[in-house]
Amino acid sequence: MWKCEFSLMCGKKAIKKNDIVYASGSIFRSAMCLIYVLYAANEMYCINEKGSLDRVIKKDNVVLPRNFQETIEKTISIDKNNLSAAFYEMDKLYSTINDMFD
């Protein structure tokens, strides 16, 4: 969770600069950190980032935040017009997961 929070904090600096590349990387790192947390919380192993979202979503009896997949996919699909919104959504998802397993 710390790495997710740190990536979000650093990535938000890209908003003022309109730095889509740095922002995209920060959002991706944050998303993967949250996916890793969900794997661990659901006693699963994440051996590869490719397909990791689908695997955790399709697993039976897994604990996930509501609309997890949709939120992740929405925030990953950023452009210069929605940088702030993407970080806002990822912050909310971080808080939700933090509250679920705190």
C-alpha cells in the first residue's frame, strides 16, 4: 500500500506539467500495487503482471472493491484532459482497499 500511495503522490506532480508519460507510469504502478494487495488478501500468488487483473477478477470468492476492474481500466486510459480525474479515482480506490484490509 505504501508504494501505491508513494506512486500517486509523485505522479500528481505530472498534472501541472501535463506530463502524460510520467502520469501514466505512476497510475500503472499504483494499479499494480493495488492488484498485488488484492492477490495477497485473497491468498493468491501474482506471478506475472500480464493478465493479473483478469485472474483476480475471475477467481471465485475473491474480495474486491465494487467496480474494481472498471475503475482500474478507466484510470489507466488517461490523456491530458483527464489527468486530475484519473488520480482522483485512483486515490479513492486506494482508500477503499486500505479501509477494507486495515
